Amino acid sequence: NAGVMQNPRHLVRRRGQEARLRCSPMKGHSHVYWYRQLPEEGLKFMVYLQKENIIDESGMPKERFSAEFPKEGPSILRIQQVVRGDSAAYFCASSPGLTSGSPYEQYFGPGTRLTVT
Amino acid sequence: AQTVTQSQPEMSVQEAETVTLSCTYDTSESDYYLFWYKQPPSRQMILVIRQEAYKQQNATENRFSVNFQKAAKSFSLKISDSQLGDAAMYFCAYRSAISVNYKLSFGAGTTVTVRA
């Protein structure tokens, strides 16, 4: 059973460009979380999604950031018009639904390191 | 909102010795989960151990054990017989068991160095 997949692992963007980060949850997992880790800091929650629904986006910056988890395909975190302050590691985690497995455990992907030049 | 505090930015331990990492949290909820995650230089987040707040017994996973003090809102991690591979950043995390939102709240982390 493959783990949580994230791609790309490293992404370099110039200021003003768009960044698209992808996350494929573990098989059978229907919950996806995105976290951001700034240098020398802990992970900060950004957004929680279930298939085709955003459940909680309270950690997302109000502008330029958006996330989706379509019925088919990976979850996407999109950052428009990137700025230097967006440079960070972005982690995706997934968990199963309430009726299966250990719903309280989140399994993390390897992260995408975004560098804005 | 829940706050997780790790007051030790760095800890150093001799190989084969024991080190204890501290974590405190602030919550008004009675039911929740607590976790310790390890982040080695590869940056992969690895779950080390978890504790359910309703359980009195402290969790143990091989050389890793916790001291969970619910009244004090304290959740420390003890690493026994430290190995070079234990060198990493360790994060304490909180998750509500009541809310339908399962987001994790993390502390700032403690960097553990293991001396050979």
C-alpha cells in the first residue's frame, strides 16, 4: 500500500508565478490536510478537505491560496503570484474516514519544498 | 484554539543514554489525542507515539514512552537507550477528539542531537 505521495518534491518559482502542489492520499483515505512549515518552525495547519468539499480553511491566507480535492485525482494546493514569504515546506497528510481504520491518525507525505526567487 | 508548547529548542544526549522532551498544551476539551512526531533531516514526518486522553496508562512503543499528566496538561516523551538514528526534530501535536475537524496543532519542535 503506497504511502501519501506528493509532487514535486522541490519547486522553484520566481516572484509572481503560480505554484501547484499535488497530493495523492493513501489508498482508501478520503480526508486530506495541508500544512506549511516555515524554516525553523513547526507545522501550521492550512486546510482540511474531503472529496469535493472544503471542510476547514481557517489556516489558509485569505488571498492567493486555494485548495481542492476533486472526486477523481489528487488534491491540489495552488498559490498564485508567489512571494518570497511563501518559501516553505508544504506537507500533505491523509486519514481514513470515520468508519474505517484509525481515523485519528494522519499519515504524512514527504513534503514539497517551495523556493521563491 | 489549542496551543502546544515545547520549551526546549535543543537537547543533546549521549548514545545509549536517556533523554526526555517536554510538551505542554492548553485546551478546554476533555477528550483529545496527543502525538509525538519525528522529523529527520529527510523532512519526512514519522509518527512515534500517540496517547488517547481518556486512557490513564502511558503509551509505550519500544524505546519510546510518554508521561501523560492530564491535570497538568503535560505530555513528555522519553527516549531510552538513545541511538544515532534518533537524531531528529521532534514535534508534539494535539488533536481534538470532539470536533469533526481532525487538524493537528503542533509545537515548535525540539532538535535532538545524539553524541557518539
